[in-house]
Amino acid sequence: MSPLCLPTFVDLYLAETDPRDPLASPVLADFSGIPPLLIQVGQFEIIRDDSIRVAHRARSFGVDVELEVWPGMVHVFQVRELPESKQAIGHMAAFMNARASEG
């Protein structure tokens, strides 16, 4: 994918929304009181660094965050029918089951 297409995707994503709106840019969000958070991101995901920043920000609000950066993976790798896709979905299920049994 050409880096030149990124501004087009940003414009499509935002439409008329202010880019500083936390609903558009979670890295600016107030994470107070949210439940434990699992973030999975591929190593080659274009928003990998933003995902890492969101994890740090959520932790700064006291949120229990599990961040997984999957080596060699790309955007939305979980739906690509790769062995890693199935593993990632398994991690999601284990994360939810563990948190459900805590409460």
C-alpha cells in the first residue's frame, strides 16, 4: 500500500469528525473505569505505534492492559485464516474467560 493513500483513508475515517475527538483517536481518550483491555496488533500494522500508545495511556489511567504485538502480522490479521489468526482468537477467548472468572 502506498503511503500516499493514508491521507485519503484518514479523511474517509474522520469524515466531519474532529481528529482530536477521543472517539476518533483513542490515544486521547479518558480510560477511567474501563474493564481490562486486550490490544492485539500486527508488527507491520500501520497503526501499531498508536496501539502501543493507547496501551500506555490506558495503563496511566490504572487499566489492566495486555498488549500483544504479533511478529510478522499486518492489519486485521485475526480474520485472515492464518495459523496466527486462530492463535490470536484463542488469546482473545482466554483473556475474556480469565477476566469473567475474576468477577
